Amino acid sequence: MKTQQALDILVAATDAARKLGKPVTVAIVDTAGCLVALQRVNDASGFSAVVAEGKACTAAIMKRDGSEAAQLVERFPALAASMAVQTNGRFFPMQGGLLVRDEDGALGAIGVSGATGDEDEAIARAGVSAVSG
């Protein structure tokens, strides 16, 4: 993921969070799950930064959205423990983690944490829309 793409995603997602008045953290990672950008908005808690990065890392590494990863973990419980070890605890398979794609494939992922799962997901989708049209 190019830096400008990450910043475009970050701006779109944080704008959505501000409009909703939600205290969230937005994290953007590359395809390896490495942090590219992170911002806390509306006085989001410090721990939301840990969770947002974990949601993004999960989506990037598993090459699927967080809610899909959650379903997979539900079917294969040992997978969660293994992935938590492999990602140094940055494994959060839940709503609010989305894979970011373009016409050439995966670019990375976004994670949002601090609101409800549905709100986190909506804010993440607003971010993704900045690069996917």
C-alpha cells in the first residue's frame, strides 16, 4: 500500500467517525500486517488503538474481512490460538477489520475500534471507499 492511499483511507474513515461522533481508533496496515498509519479520534481510548491494529492485522494476514475470519475461527477454534501466537497477540477476528483491495488485488487492511461492531464496520467501509471507488 502506498502512503498516500493509506492517508486517503485514514482521512475518509476519521471523517466518518467524526460525523457519527464516535470515539474510535483507525489503523491501516500493509499486506504483511505492518502498521502504516494510525489515528485516534474523538478522545478514543488508548486500548482501542491495540484492538484497531489487531483487527487490521487479522484482515491483512488472513486475506479476509474480520467477520469472515470470526466465522472461520468459530469452526476451527485452535486457529485462534495459533494465529494469536503468530501475530504476537495482534489477532482480533471481528467486525471493523476489512481487507483493502484494488483491481490488482489486496493492498492491506483497515481496522476500526471503539464503537459498536456495526459502527466500527461502517467507519471502516467509509475508509475503504476512498481507494475502491
